[in-house]
Amino acid sequence: MTWQRPLHAALNQLIKDFRTKGHQFFSERELHGRFFELARNALGTCKTADGHAIHRLRAEYNSVFRYRRADGYQQRYVSEGMPLSFDFAVLHEHFVTRNDLLTVINKDETRRQSLRALMGQPHLANPAMAAAVEFKMAHRSSSVDVGDGKINKLRQEMIIDARKLAQEQIRFSYLVGFAHGTSLTKRAMESIAHDCATAFGQIWPNGRLCVVLATRDNVYQRFFRRGVDRN
């Protein structure tokens, strides 16, 4: 089955839920839980080469390469640093069906080395993940509205996530940011999306990035491919 339609439907429903019942979401983890509920079964299952039926949508799925947060994920490593995890990944169907369960789980370093070999050229896409989704949220704390400081933090965290997605050469990447209140304006949304697309494109120009930002009053969405804004 194709994954785009059910994934987009789940994202659209999550955004609708946030806009109409934002007070129910205290943290990113609660956004994750709702998205998982909406998308897990909708994205379907397939069987590994050794006969295990698994869901294609995976939570906290590991990266193929290793990284250091201290350098802002500006570089990939083979033997240094640690693997990252993505909030959600949609696995390639052919990756699942052609490999055994332990390779698909992607937590064994020896098996990861073979996956890295398949990404040896900068134009080659990630062999395991068809798509990945990263969520970020500007949290309420001492005020019902979030201030400029938290919006700036949201920007910086989304830029870092854009680098994470690009370094793994994931063909379709989704960055979704949420903010309570009214401080995240349309102009700020456009600026954040541009900064994320720039960071992504500098590393993985062959990828496609969708940036979504949502508040109670506004939703902003842009698709970027090879640095081109595609509505």
C-alpha cells in the first residue's frame, strides 16, 4: 500500500485536534500518542523475510549513521557518537520484505554497517526509511500564551531536526511544529519554514521536506524540493 495518503490524513487530524482541543496537549509525548493512534494501523503491515508481520510505522526508530549532538548534527559518524532516533518512521516495504527481523529492528551495529554501505553516495536515499516525522512543541508554563523566547527555541529545535532528517537522506521528511497561544505569527511560521528548508537542503538537496506549523488560529504548510517552495 502507499503510505502518503494515510500519513497525511493522520497529520491533518492531529492538527485539527490541536486547534480545537489544544488544552488537552500538555507535551510532545501526548502529540506522539495521538498521532500513533491515528496512523499505526492505517499505514498497514508487511512481513519480514523470516516471516514476521510488522507495522510499517515505527516510533523512535534509530538512524543508520551515528551523530554527536554537540556539533548540531552537522556530520555523520561511523564509529563515534550515538545513533539518533526519529519520532516516527515509515519503513520501505521492500526493506521489510527483503530483510530479517533483526535487520529491520535496526539496533544491531553490525547490521547497520551494511545499511551504511548502501548510502555511500550523496544522491542515494535511506534504504530503510521511506519517510520520517519529527514533532516539536512550544510549551505553556507560566503563561497561557508562549512568548518570543519559546518561539525562538522552537525555531532552533526544528532547524536541528531538519539537519537530522537530511543527514539520514530520507526521501520524504516531515517537520511539524505546534505552539499554544498567538505568539507564533504567520510571518514567523514562514521564516521558520525557510530556515528549516535551508538547513535541510544544504545537506540533502535530493530530499523532499514538508514543514507544518500550527496554532489554534493558523496553520502554515510548505513543501520544499531541491530548495524550491512547492505549495
